[in-house]
Amino acid sequence: MNDDEMKRRAHDLDVTVWVGKSGIDSVVDELNDQLADRDLVKVKFLRAARAGGSTEEKAADLADRVNAGLVDTRGHTAVMYR
């Protein structure tokens, strides 16, 4: 699946992982589980999670921790794949 195709599919996805004040550490296991079951997962970074960094930085860090790729980041939402 190429980048354009993944972005098209990601557009209609619902957010299934929310990163809040507990930070990305608290969602690593959940994101790993979801990526094991589906090829694309949409992650929303709430205001409390963005303190001290951009959404892009936080998304890249989270993707690294779960060994996933980053399809796209728009606003405060990122789409990851494995």
C-alpha cells in the first residue's frame, strides 16, 4: 500500500487512541495491541499531552516506541501503520 492510498484510507478512520496528560508512555501497550489487529491506527494528542513539544515530535516519538511508521500528522492527530 503506497502513501497516497494509506492517507485516503486514514481519512475515514475514527480516532481509537487518545494521548492525554499521562503522556505517550501510557498508550504504548494499547497502540501496540491495536497495530497488531489493524494496519492503520489514528491517534489524537490532547492539549495536556502536547505540553513541551509539537504534535509531530510526539507522534514521531510514539511511532518509534511501537516500531510503527507515521503516515500523516494533521492538526493534533496522527496516523500510524505497521
